[in-house]
Amino acid sequence: MRPFLPLLSALVLTTAPLAAQAAQSAAFDVYGFRPGATLREVSSAVRELDGGALRCDRSRVDARVAECRATLSMTDVSGPVELWMSAIDSVTGVLTLAGNFAPDEFDALKTGLERRFGKVNAQVQGPQWMMQWVKSGRMMRLTWRAQQGVKSTSLSLVDGHVLDRWQAPRRTGTPASTPKGKKSPSKAPVTPAGGVEVEQKGGD
């Protein structure tokens, strides 16, 4: 599992213009997941896709950040699809679905996204291709590369508003307040507002 805090910081920089756009209803809803969904919503969608329980760990560096993952079974994808996400204050900031899609499965996904959200130009960098949709402070990015007869595919959903709110105190240098007389949480499980059990962890 890749480190989330450096990734989040990079995404804040690259998606900063997203949050400045006019707010309007425009959810990139794919497979039941969308940018800005609560942990409860994501957990429910995971169960619908036979992914079992959404497994989350609380970051020691920033207690607002929960790192979550699951393995999904989808009827229109022959292999397993890995989900990893970062939730800030129990709201999804970044969610990625990744797996090896058969060529016809990938074509169906790509065509479906273009039909629902409009056609955009594909960009290429070496062996990797990328398409990106941006609307109302939210972004959806499809990346893929051909690999041994399959398309190694990832679909990322990013909520620029959530990332911007997370980054705001860091920009101003205002530390998160801690109630006096209370110690930092131990490794005991913590249950956020979304109702999904989150466990304290070390590392990033």
C-alpha cells in the first residue's frame, strides 16, 4: 500500500484549481463510488460488490486521515479489482480502483465513461495512456497500459473540495487543536462518523 499523506499533498497541488470552480451537482458515480462519499457509503458499496468489510487504518501523522482498502468482485470484470482510498474526516478525498481488465472489459468501461461524462482527449506518456474528466471541483482519471494480453487499469476519483479543506490549516500553519488533558489515541480501534472501524497505525 502506497503512502497516502505524500500522495494527498501532491494531489492538493495538482488539483488546486478544482476547488475554485463553480459548485454544481456533478457526481462522477462509477460502480457505486463517487468523489466525496462518506465512509459509510463506500463501505456499503464495497459490500454490494462482494468486497466484504472495508479495512481502514488511521494515520499517526494526521488523525483526520484514514487509509482504506478492499478487494472487489465485479460481474463485468473477470479478475479482482483492488480498492484503496484516503478519507479525511470520514469523507473520501481520493479513491482508486485498479485491476487487470480484459481488452473487451476495458473497452466497455472506457466507452461507458465517455457516454456518461463526455469524450476527452487521451494523453500518452511512454506505455501509459490517460484520460481525465474535471467538473465542479471533482476529477475522474482513467489510466491504462497494455500488459501481457490485458489492460492494467486504474480509475481514480478525486474530490478537490475535500483535499482543499484538509490542506487549508497546513497552508496557514494552524495546527489541529487537541483538547487539554487528553492523551493521543492508542492503537485501539477508532470508529469515525461514518460508522466504519478505523484502527490506529504507525508509519505515514
